[in-house]
Amino acid sequence: MAAETTQQEEASGPLQRWTQRAIQNPERIYRGLFYAAMVFFMFTTLFPFYWLLVLAITPEGQLLGGSYLPEIDLFGASATFPLPVPQGFNPAAFIEVFDQLPFHLYMLNSFALAISTTVVVLIVASLAGYVFGRLDFPGRAFLMLGILAISYFPPAAFVVPLFEAFTGNAPVVIPFTSIPLFTPPRLLNSPGSMVMPFSALFMPLSVFILTTFYGQIPDGLEDAARVEGTTRLGALFRVIMPLSAPGVATAAVLTFIAVYNEYFFSSIMATSPEAQNWSPIVGGILSFQTQYTTQFNLMGAASIVAVLPVVVLVIIAQERIVSGLTAGALKE
Amino acid sequence: MAQVKLEHVTKRYDDVTAVDDMNLNIRDGEFVCLVGPSGCGKSTTMETIAGLTIPTEGEVWIGDREVTNLPPKDRGIAMVFQNIALFPHMDVYDNISFGLRLRDYPKDEIDKRVERASDIVQLEEMLERMPDEMSGGQRQRVAIARAIVRQPDVFLMDEPLANLDAKLRVHMRTELQRLHKELDTTIVYVTHDQAEAMTMSDRIAVIDGGELQQIDPPLVCYNEPANLFVAGFIGSPSMNFVNGTVTDGQIESKNFSVAFDPAMVDGIGPGDDVTVGIRPEDVYPVDESGGLAHPTAEIHARSDVLEPMGDEIFAYLLLGDGDTSMSQEAATDDQLLMSIEPDSNMQEEDDVSVVLDRRKIHLFDDATGDAITHGLVDVTGGDESTGAPAETDD
């Protein structure tokens, strides 16, 4: 048997030998595929940033000055360099961004909106997650389904009615009648008009995440906390939430990033893209485009500046998430 | 410190009644065990005392307060859980001081109390450890320290030793008893392990099917069980039960009959069906029965299986034409379990003759299961009703 195999191996070509080896030792192939996939994803993720950087440090006058792929001379044979390189070097664009517009205020707006939305979402979704995850009551499945159904609505469907309501000109009426209910305050150009719809839109995801996590905390721990002197609510915030730290962190990071990057609602709720109207980062970036000029280099620089805080946040949060998972603290 | 009182407490879940009209009166400073098989409602009973479950009907009193609808935190109780339930994200100090911190005690008072509690359970060196760095016994001690640090009126312990290994369990049992002596607090203790109940408690509350069967000191439960369930549940191995019929001055069973003193037996007459109960240690080989004042007639049997335990041997006897292949139900009349001295020369498949101690034979009403008598002869006036037979010789 063994002799036969060696004979076969000797007889076959290199491809066949390679296949044979791969079948006997698939680890190598898996590892190879893993690296191939890694490189692919790294490239597709990082290339846009690189391209932004190239645009940002190219002086404004050179922006439309021809190909970003330089011809290089390889010992007589000319070739095209496969990566774009900046046409010139103008790091001042990163300062210019804050000179031309109060870009830091746009960032502050986005930060404030994202943080307040995250806080609202975490508190309300924690209560909902506690109820859905730990209590048994009639209609629970139906309510969960309701939340799921609402999260399927396209956000655009809410824009017009919400805009009308937040304008505060006419009273809200009972549907299909003209009976007025109340006249809402004018919320346009204020954080209220953005935090409220954001919270509602991003709530379902957090509710689902937290329901799963809170449902896994053993009943005994909650009972122990209650006997020791907390209320149910106290047990939620003192025991269940800390033990679900990975879930809470996940919900928080997802909500924060979603709001930080949000543009659709805020562009409408802020009637003009100005910082004092609570226009967010994307509003600021788009303001570098005027009727006659588009300052791609400043837009690129602004985008990079805007992304940095999120990168830092995710790195920190990821450490927390990983440490929370590896602690394995939930095992009783 | 306080008494605990349950009045007509009933807890129903949809169509299941977990606790059925429970009346319990636990005195101040008493150590009471709730025992019963799994699912008998003992844990639910404890949860109603703790306030983790609100009873469907009835009232719960702790001390002189009615607490039926109070949340657990306002009841002056502390609880030790079966799964220990330490907060995994807090170190030992934080776990123990959790309740005190919630109640805003001053820092030095907390320190003092934690020190004392950890001293009692011998954990002083471990205050900075996390729960997952400790062994099962240490964790359980932390849980106990967490309970005693608040100096509650009542301790509730829900099978606190169930998850420990056998050796540690015996050790913790003694520690708990010492703790009770030291603190002198009312303790309600749930267990399905009757050894724990027998050894630790002042009184045992035997619960079955959500109903209280008997609440009495351990030896009373053992010697004078109120009904068939208590008789079968308390004692290991279990009491022998044989079906019998009352005739004139005699109780006839399939393989033997015993005479009884009519003065001891109320409310039954000839023709009534009863269950005869006799504990394994009250069955004697004929040649060792010399000291018995009131033996029955000899019963002929064949030894089936011997189980040497070291300090005694359990011998399974077959009576009459007893056949081991018979079903458990049918076989009870033909089987008798006895305990004999470890130096006995009895072999398996021996023919043996035994007698029963008539003073220790229990009769139970077949219809209700209630005990009729705990002895077929009148021994009042003598001091042998609970003591060992040896005492009469002194």
C-alpha cells in the first residue's frame, strides 16, 4: 500500500503532489485562505483612508492636475506605480479645515448628539431588556415582534411627519380627524429634534442585544441582590448591567457610531448646515463644497479628523469587550 | 432576632399549587429545617418568607410585622443561596459589604463588621480575592459572611451545602451549628438531605405536596412520625412497611402477626386495614432478643442481601415465599430490612428467625396515612419510650 502511494507520487506532476499534500494537511490551505481573506479585507478597509490622506495633503491647485498614479522609470522600462501618491505636500489642509469653518463645533455637535442618544438608548433599552429578558408575562413575544416590526420601517418614512411636528406651527391631530391633541414646541435646529428620533431608530437593536445578555444572568444573583437590599431596578444597575458589560459595551458602541455618522435626519432637522443649528460632522464636511468650488482636499482632511475619535473609542471599547468576555465571570 | 410566622400561606402557579395552606410558627432563635423531596414546595415556602415570591393567599409575619407584601430588602432577612450567588464582579470585601454599602453605613462601621464576619467564617486573609479564585467551600463561607454581616433578624438558607462535596458538607454542617450557637438568630434552613435536618435543627418541618406534614424536634419526627410520609422520609434506610389487618387483639399481616394492647390503639376495630411500620434497628435476631421486654413471636425469614456499612450491617430479609423478582409494590409484604451488629455471622441465603420490638411498632391508618400509635404495648410509667433499651438495665 505504502509502496504504491510513493510510486504514484513519483509519477505525478507538481500540481498533483501539491493537491495530495493539501488533502493530507488541510491546515496549510486554511491558513493560506485566512491570510488571503485578511489581505483582501485590510485592503478594502484601509484603501479608502489612504486615498483620503492622498487627497488631503495634495495642494488645492494640484487636485485636478492629472493622474495620481505616477509613471516610474524602471531601468529604462517605464511603468505605472500601482498606488496613488499625493501630488505635492500640503499638511496645512488639516489646519485649514478648522480655519475655514468651525469644524470643531460640528464635531462637538456630533459628539453631544451621539453621547446623549447613547445614554438615552442604554437606559431605556436596559429597562426593556430587563423586562423582556428576565420577566415572563403574557404578550411578551408579541411585544418583541412589535419592536422588530418597527425596526423594519425605513427611517425616511418618519421624516416628514416628524419635521412637521418639530416645526411646532400646527397642533398634532388625531389621525384621520382634525381634532387637535397638542402643539409641540419648536424643536428644529435643536438637539431634541435629533436625539429623539435617533433614540427611537437605534433602540430596537440595543433592546435585542441587552435582552439576550440580561436573560443569561442567573436568577440567583438578582435574588441575592434584592435580599441584600436593592430594589429590582437597583439589582439591574448594580448587578445585572455590570455583569453584562460586554453586551452593554456592544450596544453603546453601535449606537454611538451610528449617531456619530448620521446625516439624513440631522440634515433635515438642522435647517441649514451651520454649527449653531446642531448640524453634525457630515454637514460640516459637505460645507466645504460650495456652489462654485469643491475643496476635495479639505473634505478629505476633515473626514480623517472626524474618524480619529471613533477609531480611538472602538479600540478602547474592544479591549473592554474582550476582557469582559475572557473574565468568564458569569459561571456560578 | 424575630419569630417567623406563616398563616394559611398558599402559592399557586397557573394550575400547580406549590404551597397549600401552610401554617408555620418558627420561634425566636430557633433553627428550623424545611425538608421534603424535590418539588415539595419547601423552596417556595422559603421564597415567600424572603419576599422573592408573593403568596397567592395568606400572611407572612416576621417579628411582629406583617411583611406579606414588603420587598425582600425591607424584611430584615439575609439569605444564603443554593448556587451561592456571589456577585462575580466584586471581590470578597465588596461582596460581604454590599448590603451595608447600600444602606449607607459609615466606612469604619462597615470595616469593623466585615472584619468580624470574615473572622467568624475564617476568611480574613481573602478579602481581596475574586469569587472565581476561591474554592466551593470558601465561596460558601463568603456567602454566609455576607448574610451575617448585616445582623439580620432571620437567616434563610436554601440548600446552602448542596453543591459541596460530601466531606466539606459535613464540615460546614458543624460550622453552621457553631454559628447558630454564636449568633443565636432564627434560622430557616431548606434541605432535601435528612441527615442535615436531623443533625442541625431544633425542629424539623417535613413538607410534602406543598403541605406541612409535621413540625417537631428531630427525634420526635423520628420516633413518633405523624403519618406514613414522615415515617418513610425520616430515617435512612427507610422504615419497613407491611400491610396488615386488625383482628381481635392481633394485627395479621401476610407473613406474621403481632399482638397489641387495645389501650394503646384508639379508633380501629377488627377488620380495619392498617400499615405496620418498623424501623430496621427495631428488628432483632432471636438469639439477641434477650433484653427485649416485649418481643413479638418469632418470624422466619431468609436473608437475601447484606450491606455492611462498617458500624452496622443492613440485612434484607425475605419472608414466607418471598420472591425478589416481584415488583417493588407487591414485594413489600415479603421483605424486611434489619440492621445487625457488624460482628454478626449471618451469611447471605441463611435461614434466620427474627423478632420485632413491639414497643417500637408504628401503626398507620391505611385510608388517611395518619399514625394511629407508636408502640403496641403500654410503656407509660417506664422511661423507655424514647431512650435506648439499655437504660432499663441501669
